[in-house]
Amino acid sequence: MFKTTAPWKTLLEKLLDDNKAISKDIFNVAVGTIENNRPKVRIMVHRGFASESNILLSTTDIRMQKVKQFEANYVKDQGTPLEYVFWIEPAMRQLRIQANAFLLPSPQVKDKYNPTPLPDSLLQTGIDFESERVKIWDEMSDPLRAAFAKPVAPGSDRNSRIDIKEYPKKVQVDKQDKWYNEGLERFTLVIIDPIEVDYCDLKSQPNERKIFRKEADFSWSEKDVEP
């Protein structure tokens, strides 16, 4: 049910592939969550798709405020409502993806704090999400891994008593390294299960817009609408 390629995924993968040289293979997305009935939007990095599926992946630090927003709006077996928006400037294409999202912390953290447990529908897909988490971690840049290794939580007040010079500016892939493992422990996978995709092509004349919806049998319907 998860391994049938959705038509919007084919569109998106072609757009990303055609524009990866310009973007240097890094695609930023706007991600919207809710806190106290108010929208919270930030830019995150799209990390690809889970193996042979339509499930999108991103990442975060387990210490970040957005984790609390995921937890506060989580519905058991359904996930946290989320909007995941691509704007691919060179192609003038936008994809607004309505989804249910889940967080996968590291096994060390999950034993103590698992804010959005994965439902059986994801656990039974056969996808090894923990392997996906580690794979993305190992593919990241050394400076970005170092940001996760620092003991100071993102968004916390600055504390002059903590000397960040003591902590590395780069962390290489070394499974025996203390900093590699401390960063990996905080590194959290964001699993995004789409339910509707609003695709808009502003380059074509006339402009083109389609709405893709996931049906009860997990197939995807497609409808042309006015842009």
C-alpha cells in the first residue's frame, strides 16, 4: 500500500533531479505546525523519501521547540497534522503537501521520551526507519553534525558559563567518536505521510494546478483545478 508510486511523487522527483545542480542538492521546504492554536512555520531540509515509498523524510534536534508542537498535536495512530511546502524557484513550481507526521528519536532517547509513537501502519511497511535516520546522519556535513553534538539546546538562553570553544566545529563519521555518537543520539527523523498534494505550475502558460488525494484504498486521485 505504501510502495505504489504516487503520481505527484514522480513529478516532484523529476523537479528535484532537474534542479539539483542549482540547489547544490539541498532542497529547503517550509514546514507548518501549530502551537496554542497559532501557526508556526520554519524552513527545514527535505532529506528524500523513505525506501520505495511515498513517505517524505526530514530531520530535527530532539531538543527543539517544534518537537513539543508535534507532541501537543499528536493523535494516536494518526500522527501530527503538518504542511510541507516546496517552492522550486527555477521551475516556478509549488507543492503544498498536507500530511500526518511522526518523529523517530534515537533508540537511547526513545526509551525515555517518545513524543509521537509510530502506528502499526508504518511499522508494518517493512521500512527500516532507524537505518534511514543513521544513513541521513552519515550523509550530512561535518559542521552540521557538530551542531547536534553541542550540549546547548537550540533556542535556549545564552549562558556565558558554557564555553562552546570546548566543543568541535566539525564531526566526522566515526562510530567510535564521542561527538559523533552524542550528536546521533539527539538527531531525530521526521516521517511525513502525505494525504493531499496541491501542485501548481506557474511557468506553463496557461498555468496548471492539480490536487492529488490519497483514497481509502491508498490509491491517489488526481483532479485539475483553476490555478
